[in-house]
Amino acid sequence: MFLSVFDMFKVGVGPSSSHTIGPMVAAARFLDHLRAQPFSVAGVRASLHGSLAFTGVGHATDRAVILGLAGIRSDAYDADAAEAALAAVNATHSITPDGLPVLRFHPRDDLIFDYGPALPGHANGLIFKGLDAEGDTVTQVTYYSVGGGFVLTDGELAAGKDTDDGPPVPWPFRTAAQMVDMAEGAGKTIAQLKRENELSRRSGKDLDAGLQRIWAVMSACIDRGLTTEGTLPGGLKVRRRAKGIHDALLAERGLNQPAPHTINDWMSAYAMAVNEENAAGGQVVTAPTNGAAGVVPATIRYWLDHVPGAAVSRVPDFLLTAAAIGGLIKFNASISGAECGCQAEVGSAAAMAAAGLCAVLGGSPAQIENAAEIALEHHLGMTCDPVRGLVQVPCIERNGLGCIKAVSAASLALRGDGVHLVPLDAAIETMRQTGVDMSEKYKETSLGGLAVNVPNC
């Protein structure tokens, strides 16, 4: 099992990795599919199923599909280019992909929200069709956006989760127990295991540059969120709060004897800054998803700005350790809110952040595994019930609390020797089982919970 650190941490655009980034990726893959066909098509049609239909408008899924078909990439997103592309598609009712003829695509008629039963493979399904001049289907592909910007065709999904066909990695752990045993047996850290696995696929120069870029984008996102005011789009009229909280904290710095719990407000401000940017459609890093994008960067910023001895040179170790944990959760359970609820998003992010923080604070492999388990265990059962299908309430504040839990989990683990009752593998399997049992109302459909008990206007 190998999932790269750059699979877990992808530069993208808000508000959702599964509902925005994934559909953009799926659209781009379908264009590649059309380019590979021996025949030409005259038009394109897309349908959204399951959670993508029910909360697609709030998550900008329709916009994402149009942009993907227009050739806009989430990892190289430019707001002005995106707006120009949208305007062109809406004006001409066509798309002009590179390497293909002009294709008919009228968003009103050719982008369909199907509110019937979800497709069988996953709650987030898309079907793309290539049409002939008469409007008949000549080719179609079903895609599933399985969380964190990962996209699989129905065939790839049926083939199983372990579809990695690259060269073998030196440390092929599939469980947390294997990971800890390998690290302790080799006298290495988890970050070192993960780095050596990465180096089997790319050069050290590329790895280091990629990690630096990930943190640069995360940090810039925090900074933008801490300096931007206004009301978030979508109709709920949610005000940005991170800047106000941050400004108040800065003003209080000169006061004597600040309350110890104020540190929680710093962490929340950092996390909320990220998720307010995400809600506004800004550039973020999946960590492991957009809905949970604030937890890991907020924990890193907390460590760098508030913990003596922290150094930015150790951020790669944090990210590599966090990615190792995230990969285990994705492989053995899920990081998709539409599949397992928010326990799979903020819960996974908190486990990743707790592990990363424990690592840079000198934790042993066993303590790191313990930190991740504590953080994940205490998110079990958390639902995904966004009001009006927007990644705003309760998502933004929830990232702040996820960061606080991650720091607490790392601290508790460091107070112990790594020996504990509940293994991380058991917590991951419990999360998977809980997601299977959870009502669909609470898995990113906005059909239950806060989404129906809070006024939507």
C-alpha cells in the first residue's frame, strides 16, 4: 500500500475536495477519454448523483464540472481565468477543449442533478457522456469522487483500493501496527519511513520542493484568512470571524496574565482562517480534504508560533508523519464525509495533525500512533450535516475544535510511553463500521441534523 504525501496534501480550490476538486478532475479525465477515442463526438452531458446532487449547488459542484470541461485545473487555479471560462461556456453553450473539436454543452440542459438513488459504488457519483450530432450517447464513463480529490472510474473502484502499480517501496506498511513495528525494528522515525517510500518514486529534490510548496500554500492561506473580512457566499450570510479574533488576540498580547485557555483561540483563529478561505472558493490544500483543510496547517502554525524550539525546517517531518497516518485511514476506512460522515474528514485530519505534532515534539513511533488514535477515537460518530449544503456551518468552527483536540491528543500521548488500550487500527476500523451504520441523512446530504434544524435563510 502506497499513498504519496502529495496524494494526501493536494493544492486545490474550495469549497470541497470531493464536490469541487474531484468533479474537476473527473471532467478532465473524461476529456482525456474522448481524446483517446477513434471517433469524434459533438457534445458532452454530465449527471450528478447521490451527495453530489443533494449538496452540489452549495458545494459549487456544477461550477466545478463546467470549469473542468473548460480545461481549468484545480491545482493551477486562476480566479480570473475561471470566471472568463464560465462566461464563455454560458454565452456559447459549448466547450473548446484542447485537442478536441468544439463540443456542445449547455449547462442548463447538459448538467443534470439526479436526486434519485445514489450510484452503487459510492455516494459521490458522476456520469459523463459523449454525444453524437443527434444527441445520442456514443460513449460514457462513470466516475466516483471518493474524498480528498481522489477520483476513480467504476472499473477502478471495482478493482479494489490497492491499485498502486508503481515499484515496490522499502517500507510497505498497511496497518499502524506494521508501521510502528517497522520503525522500531529499523530504529527509524515514521517520517523517515515515509520519506524513504517517497524517494522510491521521486528524487529528493522534487520531494523537498513539493513539501515546501505544500506548507507555503497552507501558510499563505492562513495569512489571507487572518486579514480578510466580509460575508461568505452562499446565502447564509455567515460573517468571517478569523480576522476579528486574531486582531483581538494581538491587542491582548501586551496585557498581563492572559488566561491560559486563550491559546485555544489562537488555534481556532488559524483553522477558521483556512476554512473561511475554503468556503469563499480560495486556494487551499486538502488535508486530507477541503472540509477539514484547517486542522493540519493550524496545528503547524500553533507549533511554529507558540511552542519554544519549533523550527520551520521540521515541517517536512510533520507533513510526512501526518501523511503516513492519513494514508492508513484512507486505505483501511475512508476520508470521505459522504461515505463515513465528518469523523472521516475532521476526525482523520485531527489524527494526522496529532501524529505530526507528536513527531516534531520528539515522540516515539508508539507515542505517535497513540496520539493519532486518541484524536480519531474522540471524533467517532461525528456526522456531516452542513447547513444548506455549504461548507460553512458547522464546518468552519469544527476545524478549530479539531486542531484543539489534535494538540491535546499529542500532549496526552507524550505524557505516556506509547502503551495504551485501543490500537489506532481498531479506531480506524471502528470509524469505518460506524460510517457503514450511519444514516445517509448524516453523510453530506444535508437531509438531517443541523442542516434541517437550523434556519437556512
